[in-house]
Amino acid sequence: MAPSDARLTLLVREYCHLCDEMRHALLPLAAASGVAVDEIDVDSDSRLAAQWGDKVPVLLAGGVELCHYRLDGAALTAHLAGAAR
């Protein structure tokens, strides 16, 4: 189980089917692990849009990329296991 202050950041944009798919896969896993997910629309911040561009959706943990385009369950599980230590 992750600590109660564990957080993930999901970078998305509107009308993005990959963003919808990653959100749909991520949210139940995060909830089951007690991890909060902050969503940020990259198009609301020109720096984020320039940095992440076409790589969206991107899942970040502490500013470090865990995966992009599709949820990498192994990377998420490894992160959550490390955060629980």
C-alpha cells in the first residue's frame, strides 16, 4: 500500500482518446493503492505543451516519467512498491 501522500500526475489534453484510455486504466489502480492522481491539461500551459507535445498522455511520479501513450502496469506497480517502502 502506498503512503497516503503519494501522488501521480497525468498529463492530458482534451479530445485525446489515448488520454481517456490511460485515465480509465489508471484511476482504479491508483484508487486501490490509495494514490491520488492530479490531472493537468498540457494545453493550459505553454511550457508543458512545448515539453511534452505529442507524447501525451504522460504519467509522472514526482516529475519523473513512468510511461506515455499507454499505461505501463509494470512501471506503475514498481513505483507503487517503491513508494510503499
